[in-house]
Amino acid sequence: MVEDAPRLLLKNALRSILTAMVLGVGFAWLMDTIVDLGGAFLARTAVLLCIGALLVLLPLPAHHPFDRLGAANLITMIRGVLVLLLLGFVGMGTTPRLQIAALCVAIISAALDAVDGWAARRTQMSSAYGARFDMETDALLIFTLSVLVWQFDKAGAWVLVSGLMRYAFLAAGLLLRWLQRPLSPSLRRKAAAVLQAVSLVIAVAPFVSRSLSGPLCALALVVLTWSFLIDIAWLRRRTLEMMAATRCKLT
């Protein structure tokens, strides 16, 4: 008997998620031992991986029209595990070994961001699920890095705005429905996000002084803010145009 696509997808996803979780716990144990975090990091990461697994699995059937996850989503899943490892470092101190571990994990996660989109196009398995998965992983990476930059005293508390801006935009969309309208793909938006991630990764490095990391993160934040303002202005203008067109049809 041939299994239907949803069941095949669920089986494939569960295998992939469980494998990613086992690898994540293994890496967490290794880093917990090397950085000497007393077991707290391992326990925290295990909880984060369980939460992440649920968030990955629940929307899958409704938004991924294939019978398997595909290479692109598997790469994004690896990135997600790395980002959750980074999130586990939050509140764990500022030791040089911790900063080096955070830098290595951040570099690998940021580098893989250039691969998953290519893999989706190569395998012709692009989907709304994959695009959203990649976007949310990017957003969580930037948020986590901004917190670590502040934690490591590489910039003031204002750097948290870098990581919170997207979530503030989503929250505003709950009050202003026109902010939920889809945006067309933009090279400017991608460049701003890349600059943001790269600047935060550099700032996390223990050998980068605050005199360099502060201005670098500030510049990236200005560019990110400018990009968000352009998108907001476009959405507002588009909404007004649609409202005007609707009024014309009624009159």
C-alpha cells in the first residue's frame, strides 16, 4: 500500500527533527564541557530544542506541499539548532571561552544562511513554509546575537532594538492590519539583514573592542531602521491607493 504524501511528510519530518535534536543535545553537552558551564547549558538547550521542534512541526502540513522536508529545510533546521545553542548562552556569563564558542556557532549559522535558499531553488522545493522557516530563523539569530552583544558589553542596551525590531513590526501588524500586507522581494531588505547579522557576529568576537563594535552595530541599526521605514511607507501608500480605488468603484 502506497502511503499518502502527508503521512510520508510527517515521517520524514519526525526523523529529521529527532536527528537534529540528538545532534543539538550532543553539541550542547560538548560545549557545556569545554566552556565549563556546569550542566546548566545542556539542560537549557534541551528545553529550547523541544520548543523549537514543536514550532517547526505544527505548521508543516498546511504550508509545505511536498512529501519530504527537502534539503533547504534541513539546512535551515541545522541553522535553527545552532541559533538555539546561541540562545542557550544568554545569561551564562561573559568569559572569553564562552565568547569564542558563541562566535564559532554564530559564524557557522550565518554562513549556512547563504546555502538554504540556493538549495530550495536547486531542488525546486520552494514553499511558503520554507520561506517563513528561513525568515524566522534569521530573525531569532539577529535577536539572540543582539542580546549576546549587550551581555558581552560590546554595546549599550540600545543594540537590543536590532533584534526586537521585526517582532515589534509583527506586533504592530496585530493593531494595524495594513502592516500585514505582503511585501515584494527586495535586494535592499536582504542587504540590510545581512549587514545586521554580519555586524553582530563581528561584535560578539572577544578580540573586537567596544570602540569598534559599538559604532559598527549602530551603523547597521540605522540601515535596518531605514529599511523598515521604507517598507512601512510603501505598505501605507499601497493601502491608501487600494482604499481610493475601492471608493472610486463605489461611486
